Amino acid sequence: MTRSRASAKGAGTSFETLMSGYLNFHVDDRIERRRLTGANDRGDIGGVRILGRGRMVLECKDTAGEYAGKLGTWVNEAETERNNDDAVACAVLAKRKGTRIPGQQLVIMTADDLVALLTGERPEPGWRLK
């Protein structure tokens, strides 16, 4: 069953709110969900700073697309390896169809890994938006 435009939009808004709340709590209280701005859209979540050196754009996707069945397995493997190496964060590098340029490939990670990347510390497990 395919989603209607309204249900897809609602799912997207809900996901953006969840993720911006998570990052606001763990990283910086200036992080927030952005409102739509049309052709000049600046991403879904604003206020993300990289160790005080610049901003980071976060675009959220709530999709059941072609990667959906593989992402969990890939991230689980990277997480096991992160634990094995006693590292703070991990990510999956995935080939992006249509380009072999290294800087254009995909980086997939959990929100916990993003927090660790931005702050240098891994958050406690089990955090929930209240």
C-alpha cells in the first residue's frame, strides 16, 4: 500500500520533530526543526554546528525506499565493529549510484553516532522524547 501525500508529509514532520528534539537535548539547545522555505530550503533541522567551526545541514527522509532493507544490517555490522574497537562513533560508507567520485558517496550512521561526532561523547542509550 502506497502512502498518500498527506500521510507522507505527516510522517516526515513527525520524524523531523523527533530527530530535532533528540539533537537539541544531546548536542545544542539551539537545534530545531526548520519550517519549509520552498525553493530556498536550507534543510529540515537547523542550528547544528560542528565543534564551533561551522554549520551542518541535516535533511530527514522517512522512506521505505530501495536501501531500507539493507541499512539496518549494515549499521548493525558497523556498530558491532565500533564496540569491538572501543570507538566513539561509526558510519557506513555506501556506493552512490551514478558516480565514482569519492566525496559524493553516501555516509550512513545512527543519530547516536552523529551526536558522538558532533560532541565527542556517545549519549546514554534509551533516550526518548518527552
